[in-house]
Amino acid sequence: MKYEIRGEPLPVVICTLENGETMISESGAMSWMSPNLKMETRGGGAGKMLGRMFSGESLFQNRYTAEGGQGMIAFASSFPGSIRAVQIDPAHPVVVQKSGFLASTAGVELSVFFQRKLGSGFFGGEGFIMQKLSGSGIAFIEIDGSAVEYDLAPGQQLVADTGYVAMMDASCQMDVQTVKGVKNVLFGGEGLFNTVVTGPGRVILQTMPLSGFAGTIASVLPTNK
């Protein structure tokens, strides 16, 4: 499989498949394709379907296979930002935000990922239930806005506002940190909690989380009187 990522701020990844090669995507992710791509919709069992529901994805996945020769298929981002190609192998699974998975080659496996500390779930918003990508292959991840990448050493920490963590290596850990000081909480405008990522591993932050964008738009919309 060969691919090319085009366009900003609404990018698309265009994949060229050899005969018999298969791509996996979430329901509705395909934008255009050549006529020799055969689509098959699968649920993968009740357990996997429930996991996808919790992680913010659709219950069903689509499989596209090139038949009778080389084929082409494109997957477009659903929000202004960027698409990142990530190499997955058994030794290096990754964890991505809810709805961050766009498409992958057939060898990549998706599962729900729960953080071990409950604080991440109740207060961290994005941090408790995420998606884990394992297996072998290439996965395409949606980033809200632009991507900024850091490599954290063992024990090194990075503090981010809720929703800014788009992806991290599964070797990283995520927890929640309370903003200290009453004045900071009341007037700082950053909320009550921050997300703390601890290395070792790579972490990718996004510059325009969908949740933050929605809040900004809502704040300037006229209210009904």
C-alpha cells in the first residue's frame, strides 16, 4: 500500500492498493475510490462493537479490498487539522483520542483503552476511555489543528489542558492534576484540572481540540431572549 496526504486545513489521505490488499475504516470515513474496491461491513463481535462505542467510534467497520488489479481509495478528515501516518508494530502500540482513528491497513487492531486511574475518567474528559492501536501496519490518525510532537524520557512529565493530547505511545501514562490556588481556578480560565502525561514515550499534542473549538463558537453565538 502506498499513500499520499494532501490538503490543509481539511486533509485527505489517498491510498493506492495492490490487488488483494485491504484497508479498514470507520463507518462513513471513505471519501472516494476506484470502482474495483469491494466494501464489506463488519461488526467483529459484541465485545469489539461495545469497545468501539465506548471509545467514540461507530459500531461497525468497513473493509475495502482491491479486486482485479490496483485500486485507489481516499479518506478525508472530518475536522480542520492534519492527518498523521503512524507505523504500528507489536512492540509499539499507540493510544489515540476518541474518534482519532481514520483508517488503517488490515493488520492493525483496534481496542478500547482504559486508564488505570479513575481520576482520568471522571475529571480528565479525554483521558479515561481512548483507543488502542496494536498489531502490525500503518494507521492514519486525525489531529485537530496542527500536531506538535514530544519524546518524553522515563519519568519526564508534560502538563496539557484537557483535550490537547491526540496520541501517545502505550508506554506513557496519563493522569489528572488539580489546578492549585482558588484565584487560579476562579479567574485563570483554564478549568479545574489538567492532563499529565508521564514518559517514557512519544506524545503528540493537537493545537485545536474539537471540544475547545465548539466552546469558543458557543461563547460568541447570540442567545435567545
